[in-house]
Amino acid sequence: MEAQAIEITEVETILEETMSLNHSRLTYRLSVLLSAYEEQYDIMPELELELVSGRGKPDVAIFPKLIYNWEEDIIRYTNPPITAIEILSPTQAFDSLTTKIRKIYFPAGVQSAWLVVPSVKAIHLFLPGQAVSIITSGVFHDPASNVSLPVDSIFS
């Protein structure tokens, strides 16, 4: 009996972060609440971005109205959104998301970023060159997109 040679190759697999229950709920809630701005913006959950400063995949992104070609799709979109929204999941480090905002999103032209922290029901608003605002109650307002949302509705 002849021995057969078997070639074993190592394949690098990038595993996507597992979405938790709260993370999933917030992605949905934000998308629903942002639909009130649908005449003005395109709301894009989980869109892969290939920006000049690196790759990103915000949980939700707010874009100016886009033109769609239904016959040809885009896997990684290269234009920056107006706003990138990140939701902190239990498996992520806060600093890794703030670094993504400052090193990938802002250098590419993103005008604002939200970092939603479910465990403390807070939204951190990042604007380039400004101090971070933390909103935990009342109405959250983003001056870059002119979007306003009640905090209690986000975390309902």
C-alpha cells in the first residue's frame, strides 16, 4: 500500500465579533429612531468601509443620500459617512473603539462618531478637535448631522 501525501495548509480566518443581546437591540433601536431622518440621510447598519485611513465597520452609519446601482453591489464602501456609530459590546475594549474613531474615522472625513455604552446607558459624542461629550439623559443632539434622539428611546 502506497502512502499518500497530505498537504496541510493554515487558513487565516477573521472571526466577526459576536453580537450580544443588548448590542443587537441597540443596533435595531438606533436604526428605527434614525429612520425619522430617512428623507435626509441613508442609514446603513453594519456596512463595511474601506477608507483612506483604514477599514471600519460601524454598527450604524449615517450617510448623505446615496445613489444605488442594483445591478452592481459594493462590498467595501470607500466614501466616509457623516456619522459613525459604534456600540460597545462585552467583548470589546473601550480604548479600541476610541482609537478606531480617532485614527480611522476622523482622518477619513467622518464628521462625528457616537460610542454607545449599554451598561451605563451613555452615549459619548466625538467631534474632531473637540472634547468628548457624554450624554445619559434628555435629548442627544449631534451637531454634525443635526440628528436629535431622546436617550430614553434609544435604551428602551
